[in-house]
Amino acid sequence: MKTTTNSQYLKYYPDILTAKQAAEILGISQKTLYKAIRNKELHAVKIGREYRIVKSKLMQLLVS
């Protein structure tokens, strides 16, 4: 998938993603996403009991 296509696909998502939304975009389970967060492969911020992922950081992961 091209970067422009990724951007077009992701424009329907908010700038700050939930773990569920991020896992959906990456096509992985939430358990795998949480493992990536723990291993510092994906930057996330924990707010209360939930993680939030900045969409631009997720796009950087997809491009790299």
C-alpha cells in the first residue's frame, strides 16, 4: 500500500487512537499491540486505564 493510500485510509480515524483502533489499522490483535507497547516498538501514552496512540506515530511505524 502506498503512503498516500495509507493517509487516505487513515483520514477517517481521529488523530489520537485507542488501542482497538490502532490494532485494527495494523491488522493485529490488541494483545499483540500491547506487547509492542511494552517492548517500546510503538509509542503510546496511558491515560487512566487505557492507552492512546498518536496517529502520526502509527503512520511512521507503517512507513518504516
